[in-house]
Amino acid sequence: MTRKKITTLGALKASGYESISIQDELARNLRQRLKAGEPTFQGLIGYEKTVIPDVERALLSGHNINLLGLRGQAKTRLARQMTGLLDEWIPVVQGSEINDDPLNPISRGAQEKIAEMGEDTPVEWLHRDDRFFEKLATPDVTVADLIGDVDPIKASNLKLSYADERVIHFGMIPRAHRCIFVLNELPDLQARIQVALFSILQEKEIQIRGFKLRFPIETQIIFTANPEDYTNRGSIVTPLKDRIGSQILTHYPHNREIAKAITAQETKLQQHHSDIYVPELAKDLLEQIGFEARKSEYVDAKSGVSARMSITAYENLISTAERRLLQSGDKKTSIRLGDFMGVIPAINGKIELVYEGEQEGAEQISMHLINEAIKTLFPDFFTKIEKLEKADEKGPYDAILSWFFGNNELFISDDLNEKAYQALLDSVAGASEIVEKHMGSLEPADRYFMVEFLIWGLEAHKKLNKYRTFEGFQFKDALGSFISGL
């Protein structure tokens, strides 16, 4: 018998349908996926061996879950994907406020309807996409919002006493009966509101004012939170933590390759961006900025650096090159190191600075993080620059440094067209030779980016001086600028 033909309680019973709790439903479907070797969650790159196995164990145990981690660690995305483990359709008593199971109704309204209509009680079907509820915990959230309260208007319209439970207006959690309910940023919820969740988590019951209700609510509750020691806004009360079955720690990408895969997956690029070439080193550099920020003494480590920073920074990087392409009239262009100035607004909005960082200023710290990323990646491609070099020994970068020491300067304008940009870098004696020596033969776009990376790397190691103007970047020799007092 098909679902469309099952429209009454009698037809549902005849079909052989059996009631099952949402926890058992999730566990059953998860077991099927694991046996079949199918992925449980999609698009959560970097969690395959860490977070996802923990979540799977918690679901098999029938636990409510607290996803604990810093911002930008895909906690909410993980919770939303759990709907994929639900049955596609479930039957509910038609008109029920709390998705009553026709074979096991818990609300008074559904019980009375079944008692009156019997086998002819109408049944409707609820899709799994409609079985997801989400609420952001804010200080103004009340018990009435989450659990319910007396509705005086309903009492007046139905001419009922306030002692009659039919005057109750159910909150979000009862309405999420047989559904997944996600409560984001749990520490922001006032302690007295957290206390109201105790009986739901432990006894699976709700309590509304003075009513003697014993609703066996079947809700899969997922909390998300920042570590309580990392926030000054609030914390999770200890008895509530004790009632949450599994607490699972999320994390940032462990390496650049994972970070690049996440950024590539999440970045929204347009079709016309195919005219913009992005060297692989530029992608590495972009991700390294995030790694530098997470360990920087100027950035508040307790606040974290969201993975969204790399995503928005990459979009800004592409937009910077697109803007130059539109202005120059070129048909194609490639990312330049100077384009990384366009990612500074994305960095500024994603990091929380400590006092020393605030004193330096957000833009200066963002520029510092870019330089630190260049310094970190520089030895992967070129000879490591030692802090102390002997005067009588020839250095690996003497050719290019000699060119700058000969009173030559390099000014790279932000809006240079491709031809002028390439000619300018070709004029720096020794740069292309050093790149070819270390990297071999490269495509032009990669080669010119690598030449610019070499120059920026020498400046990051204080072998050259770099000055930012409104139009672009100027590079000079470090010693000459020092002597001249510039």
C-alpha cells in the first residue's frame, strides 16, 4: 500500500506501520548506511576521521548532542545534515500541533480525535525536510518560546478555564516532537532558561506552569556552543551538561590542503571568473593567512578565526583581479600578490584582536598576517634566508639584491595591465633566473607570480623595504633607505 493511499488510522494499521522513536529511527538508518558503506554526512571536509565518527557513535547510542567548538567550524551545517538520516515520510494525526504519532498520540487533542473517530481518524504525512527546527539562543529567549505557556486568547475564544490544558500554547520543543531541534549558541541562554530543559533531556517530559503534564516528548536535541571558558557572555550550567549524552569537539582544518578543499567547496564564483587564473601558490598563501592568524599574538585565540575568513577572502581576491581586468581592457589576467590587499577587508571582519593588536590597528595586523604567511611559505620554494650571513660568502639572492642596491626601485601599480606588469617584473635583474633555478620552467602566469612572491619574501625577511601608496607598492633596498633616512 502506497503512502498516498494511507489517509486514515485504519489504513495505517493495515499497512503494518510500526511506531519508532526518532532516536531509534536515526540509529536504524545510520546502521543501514554504515553497512552499505555510504557516507553519513556530505561536504564536511576534514571531519571524516574525527568529528563524524563521534557523531555516529552518539546517534547509535541515542544521545542528545552538544557540538562544542569555535566559530566557523561547521557545527550548524553538521546538525542540519542529520535530517538525511530520518525516514523520508512519517504519519501524523491530521491537524496535530505537535506531530502526534497516530499509533501513539500524546496530546489531548489527538487522543480525543482518535477516541471520537476511531479507525477513520485522518492521517497526513510529514516529510523529513519539515522535521528540522532551529533556534538561536539569545538573552531574550523565554521558557514560553522553547516549551510553552498559557494562551489567554485561546482560553477566551474556547471559553475554557486556565486550569484546562487545552489553553496551552506549545513552544518550539514540543512542536519539534519526532523531529530534530537545534539550539545554537547554548551559553547565551540564560541559566534559568537552561534549567527548564532539565526534564526534557532526562525524563523526556515538558513542564508548563502549574499543569501536571507528562508528555513523553521524542525530540533529537542538538546543541551548539563555544567552549564556555572562551566566552564572557555566559556558560552552560553544570546539571544541563550532565544531562547531554555526548559532547563532541569540532576543530579547524589541520592542514592547508584540507583548508583549500573547504574554500573551493564553499566559494561562490561566477562563470566569467574563468578569465582569472589563480596560481596554486596564491591559494596556499590565502589559507596560510588563516593559520597565521590562529597562532598570532595579536589575535584573540579564544575567539577563533572562522573558516569563513578564507572563503570571503578568496572571493575578494577574485573580485580584486576582476576589477583590474575590467579597467585594463585585458581579456585575461592572473592573481598577483598585490591583489592580496583586496582581502584585507575580509580579514578585518573575521578576527578579534587583543589589546596589542588594537593598538597596532586592524589593517596593520592584516598586513602583518599576509607577510607572516609569505615568510612561512618562502622556504618551501626558495633557499631559506638565514638571519646571520657572513660578509665574505656569496648569498643565493645577491643578484636581485644587487639590482636594488644599484639605486633601482620597483613600483607595482594596482591597475597595471598584463603587458606592463610582466615587463616591469622582467626588468628586475636576477629575479627570473632565481625562480627558474628553484622552480624550473613554469607557465608565464605562475612564473610572474613566483617572481613577485620572491620579491615580497625578501622584503618579509627584511632584505628589502616595501612601501604602500594609494596607487600600489614600492620596493627599495633596505640598506640604502636606512642610510638616506627614508
